[in-house]
Amino acid sequence: MSESKKFDCSFIGTRFASTEWPALPRQVSLNPKRKTNMTPDIPHLWPLIGVAVIIAGFILRFNPMLVVIVTAIVTAAAAGFGPMAILTAIGTGFIKTRNLPLIILLPLAVIGLLERHGLRQHAQNWISSIKSATAGRLLIVYLAARELTAAIGLTSLGGHPQMVRPLLAPMAEGATETRYGKLPDRLRHKLRAYAAATDNVGLFFGEDIFVAFGAIVLMSTFLHEAGIDVEPLHIALWGIPTAIAAFVIHSWRLRRLDQSIAREMASEPQPVVPAVAMPEGR
């Protein structure tokens, strides 16, 4: 073959060497006899054992503080934390929240001091002076006030330790005693339960109207990440019909409470007063 008819094939190797080929996935093997692990990684679920511990502790009625501490230690140990890491996490959390017990315990001390000096008795005496007051009407007024204050962010104005126990429950008992006299223990516990439930309903449905409430911000963020643009104000406005419905339904239950108390006290056996013998005239 003449020199003019020879072909230079060196450029072929250069082109193949310079070409960038896509990398094969790690789970794909060119050897058909080789088995690859296509099973996805299973998340580590052992830390969820803390949920079982805290449920068991509350069912068995152990000390709540002890249950929470044991739950934290068990959860951390299940997650692979060592003893020093657990102590470090507990110490860090304590340092960050060391002012919280003062904020919680100081109002309780003030309320306890007020109760010692007759706060409950004064509340009962004041409500007894209002002849038209009943337990149901009193709780309806408190429900409206609780929802309205929670709707503007004033959630700390009520609550079980600072409002229900020292004021609301004694006032409900006092209003009922003014109408029916001495109450049996089961009726006292019933009134206290309704007072606590009224506070819960007012707070739960009232704070959903507050635009800066954490749950509203959470829902807005979640919907935004899902591609649904919703303003927190719109979510808060749609909480108003729910709050109104909750107020109407619970008010109806409180009106039925008055009727139930009237039936129970009517069927309550009246104490027998022993007859006093009159002295014979001389």
C-alpha cells in the first residue's frame, strides 16, 4: 500500500480518552452473578421507646418529674448517647432554662399566699351576693372572656393554677350553694371538672385566632413548603367559625349543667332534723 493511501487512526483513541462518560450507579453491578443490596436503610426507631416509658409512667401514676427524667435518660441511651453525653445534654438544658422555674413558681407562691389569707372564701362570698348567678352562667361568662383574651394573645390571664383553682371553681361552688345549700362531694368535683374544662375550651379555640400563635405559623410554613401559599392571617380568620361553634356548643353544655344540678339536688334526700321536745308549761 502506498504512503498516500495510509490512514492515521491515532485520533480515535484520543477522542475516546477525552470523552466524559456518565458514572454508573453504585448499586448497579456489571457482573450479573454479583448480588447487590437494594434494600433501603431502615431508620433507627429505638429512641421511640421513650414514648412507651412515659405512657407507662403516667398510667402507673408515678411522680411526673421522675417519669420525665427517666424517659429522657432511656431515650438518650436508646439513641446511642453515652453517660457523659447524657449528663452534658441535661446540664445544657438546665442552664438554658434555669430561669423558667422562677417564672413558674413565683406566681404559684403568690397564689398560695392569697389562698392562705382567704381568697377562695372572698370569691365565694362575692358570688353569693349575686342572686341571679348560677354555675352555668358564671362559666359561660368566663368562657367568653377566656376566648376573647386568648384571641389577642393574652393566654396567661387564665389557667388552672392561677384562675380555676383559686377563683373560678370556688365561685361556681358558691353560686350553687347559695341556691341549694350544702353540696355533696360528687357535685363539688363535677363543678370543678366543668370549670377546668371551660378554661381548656376557651384557651384551645381562642388562641387559634391569634395570628402569631405557633400552630398557625407551623401550618403556614408547612403549606408553603408543599407549594400552597397561604397567609397566616387567612388561617387565623378561618379559626373564627370554629371558635364560635365551640362557644355555642360548650355554652349549651353549661346550660344543661344547671338543669342537671337542679335535678340532682331535688332528688337528694334532705337531712332529718330531730324534733325538740317543748318544755311543759307550769
